[in-house]
Amino acid sequence: MVLAVLAAVIGYIVLALARPTRRCPRCKGERVTLTRWRHRIRPCRRCSGTGRAPRLLGPLIHRTYWTIRHERNHRP
Ligand SMILES: [Zn+2]
């Protein structure tokens, strides 16, 4: 049981490292949204026009990962 949870956590971290962002749930990756009023096209406000939203814990894992990488390369 513990092993299954551990495997799931490791799998999720690997996934978050490989794909730190996911498709924006609001505009579905279209980067624009249709306003209800007059159906105007506007840049998506949630992802600010990128079409991508950060995955849960993604930035945190990436920051940790790059900090470790940086420390490893930094030699006295
Ligand atoms: Zn969006």
C-alpha cells in the first residue's frame, strides 16, 4: 500500500518534470476566450494568452530540481 502511494508520487513528480504545464482549462489551449457579450474574442485572462496553465506543484518541483542542478555544477 505504501509502495503504491510512493510509486504514484514519484510518477507524478516525473510527469510534472516532463510537462510542467498543462492546457489552460479556461480557453482549452485556444489562448482566446469568447466573451458572452457580443461574442468578442479576447486573450484568455487566466493564462494571459499563453494557452498553458502551470501544473499543480510543477513550479515547485522545477525550482527544487534546478536548484539542485545548479548546486551540483557549482564547484569550489
Ligand atoms: Zn487560457
